[in-house]
Amino acid sequence: MSGRSQSTRPTTSWPEAAAILADGDPVMRRLVAETGLPDVRPSAETHFEALVRAIVYQQLAGAAASAIHGRLIAAMGGDVAPARLLSVPDDALRSAGLSGRKKTTLLDLASKVLDGTIVLDPAGLRAESDDQVITRLTTVVGIGRWTAQMFLMFQLGRLDVWPTGDLGVRKGFGLAWAVPMPTAKQLEPLGDPYRPYRSVVAFYCWRAAERYGGAADSALTR
């Protein structure tokens, strides 16, 4: 791992992509007008730090997850790096509040970063397609396709990720485009007209689920 300058972001920004979509699609125009441009900023975390946070926060409420995450960082002495994580004693990981499964996931991630199965250096990531990044990340026990897609979207800033398995995206698409909520399989081709900015469409699907469907505000859109 090297430093914190790990950007693999494209030249087009999220707000620029949203403006392009709004210019060509009436539903996107309405969503942008009603909810504003996306405020998605580059992460200050390293890629490894972002994945550690994502794993800790899986299926936990914010306050509980934040507390466990803070204790884990403290157990690593603030050095959130693969080798340091692997050196933390088991009892310290348990004391931080990690479940057995999350501990296994974190240690598997750290091991696979160190052995090269998972590529997190900027040059290596720039050379990999979205599918290649997803394939590598999902070799880690406990990291599924959704987590890998969120990493692509919000950590790497990839603008053409289409998380069709996400319930909020499916629900929001149905509400915004006034169609029955599509299945994941049905949603896949519905994103094609919005290439290469499907990540931005997914963002507005979450906003539509919040605005029209009464869904709770998501950390993904704030």
C-alpha cells in the first residue's frame, strides 16, 4: 500500500454526468431538479481502509458499527494496513466487537492483498475493468458483489456500475419511471440507455426510493 493518493477517478465528475443525463432524459431531468446534483466526493481513506470500513459496517446500525470500527482502528494503533491487521491478536479483534465471520473476512482480505490476489494499488486498479475488480474482491470470504460494486462507485469513482441486485435501486427505478418494480434481471437492460453513467442513475434511483417511496435516507446518497 502506498500513501493516500489513490484516485482512479474519471475525468467526468458525478455532477457533470448527472447534468448530461438530465439533458437527454426527462425522468433524470426531473430527479436532478427535485433532489439536486450528487455530492459524491473523493474519499480520504485508502482503498484498504475503505474495504475494512465496509466489512465492519455490514448489517449493523451506524452507531454500533462506528464504535466497533473505532475499537478496531485502535487495536491496530491507527495503522490500517494489511500486515498490521494480520498482526493483531485474536483476542484483541474479539474485544473490538467483531463477529467471527467479520474477523474471517477482514483477515482473508488482508492476506489476499498481501499475496496479490486483491489489487489495490492505483496503477493496478486503473488497468482493471469493473468486472475484474469485482471478480477479485469477491474471492474474499464475506465480500459479495454488492460490496464490490459500492467500492467501485464510491471509492474508485467508476461511473458506469449498475447494481441491479440492490432493492433500493430496483424500487426507485420503478417509482421514478412509473413502471412495476423490475427484478434484477429485468433491470439489467433498462440501464443500457444510460451508459456510461449508470452509477449516477443508480444514485438517483436511491433518491427516488427516498422521495417517492418513503425509504429512509441512505448513507449512499448523503
